[in-house]
Amino acid sequence: MNELSAVGVMSGSSLDGLDICYCDYNYFESKWQFQNLNGETIPFPRDIYGLLLKARDLSGEELAKLDVRLGMWMGQMIRDFCRRHDYLPQIIGSHGHTVFHHPKQGYSIQIGSGQAIASYANIPTINDFRSKDVLLGGAGAPLVPIGDKHLFSAYDVCINLGGIANLTINCEELPRAFDVAPCNQVLNKIAHRMGMPFDQDGKMGRSGTFLKSWYTSLETPHFYQKKGPKSISNEWVEQEVLSTLPAREDPRDLAYTYCKFVGDRIAESLLEVDFNTVLVTGGGTHNRALLDTLEEALGVKIVVPKAEIINFKEALIFSFMAVLKLRKEVNVLKSVTGAFEDSSSGVYYSP
């Protein structure tokens, strides 16, 4: 199985839509290569979107129904995507949509039934990539570093500006990775105050000014002083940041200040790292204000790759994790999650 084709699907915390990508993998001379990457982002149906927004507050039975409903829809979307492009993938890797993430209590719950996906797409599916690591004492996150290690090793640091900003340090003997700060979840919430789903091209942030007092209050949670491995849950973002957004400040000033906050936290996380090359992906790469503040904070030129990698890197890596699981190889690294051992994680479902 040195040549495999796979589909990856990712539903991020920003709820921008379902990312679906296809990729061909080749293992040659002890190195992984990928090609023919193609992806689409499909908006959630209004009913599913509304339920995902309040998923943490649903009853047990309502959440079970949503799990299956989401999986059925995901399977249909994958099937249609593959038919449009004449793809015949051998495996699907699905992250699912995170509802609860409490690794210290032994669980991390993502919905989007793996069996429903496999059945409706008619393709074997692997999901639930976090549970095994959590039960091995890990944080169940981050998972992306396995892909950074094998597919993007040319870069010293890989930064993802998604709903939550996280990074992987590739330039040390053992990869390290961790969540840094809430990112697009907060910036999108600020944009909503201007009647926009997100800050298009960072125009809001680029026209804002610095709010020192709010910036100082953002620094207070103990999380930012902790060393990795560490991860951020959606509940934490709601409690520590979104619920404390100043009500009377100009949204443009909030956007600029928060962009600077994210850039500074990332730079602070890399103070003791000797790095030169930095790859930046995720939805935040479309925000010029965020990129400008990040580049200024880091003091190096950042690399923004082609659009397919920007938009679908996380989905790509979940397809890669499924390939590794299919080969019974390590796909979650203890050096980044804090687990007792590396693991080959995920649950396999036949159509």
C-alpha cells in the first residue's frame, strides 16, 4: 500500500462549512509525497448549522440524532464530490465536529457518525482520531503535526490560523506542537458586529487602533503561561474570550487589537526556537491585518502557499492520518500530545 488515494473531511470550530479534499499519496524512498490535491468547502444546511451552534446544550438524544444526521449529510456530500471529479478514493479520514473536549476527564467527543459517512459515501471511513490518545494520557490534540512532520518538513515552523491558532515546530529532534490562542472564532465574532461573517481581507483590522486595556485583560488567563502540550476547547474560548468582548468599543479597534494579540502570542511561543522558514495556512491567511501583525511579531518573512493548501491543509492531514491508520502506522505523536506513547488512532467503518 505505497500508493493510496484518500478523502479528508474537516468541520472547524469557526463553522465556515465542511472542508472536503481529495489527494493521492505515494511512499517512496522512505518519504511521503502527495499530489493532485483538490478540495471544496460546502456550507452547512441551515438546520444542521443551527444545531451545531447549540450542540453543547442539546439533550443526549438530540445530540445522538445530530450525530447521525450530520454523518449522513457528510457522506452524501463526499459521494457527490467524488462523482463530480471522478474520484475513487480508497479511504475517508473524518475529523468530525467537536462538541466536547475534556482530555483530563478522559474524553473528546466529535460528532458526524463514521458509520453513516461510510454507508452514504460507500467508502470505508476512519474517524475518532482523538479518543485513543486521550486514554493514553494525552491531550488528544494537536493532531496536525503528523502531517507537518511527513508532508511539510521543509518548514521549520508550520502555523495554522484557524478557529484556534496552533503551530508545529519541525526544526527540533522531536516535533512539538500546541494550540496558541483562539483566532478566527474571535475575529469572526467581532466581524458579526459590523454585519459581516468575517473580516474580508482584514479591512476592519487594518483600519483599527490599539486598545491597550483590552489587550492587557486578554493576557490574564493562565493558559498563555503554560508550556505545551496544551489545547484549547471551544467552551474555553466562549468563557474566557467571547463572553468578555467589550460591548462599546469600535469593532475595527477590537479586530486590530486581537490580530496583534494573536501575533504576539505566537511569537512568544517561539522565543526559544531557532527558526527561519515559516509556513502559514488556514482561513486567517486571508486576513491581511492578521498576517501583517504576525510577520511583524515574528521578525521573519512568512510563506503563504497556494490556495489549495491554505484552505484544505487540515482536511488533507486527516486524509493522511487515515492512510497511516490503514497501514497500521503511527498517526498521533506523544511528543506533541503528552501521551505515554505514540499511537495509531482512529476507528474503521466499512460501508
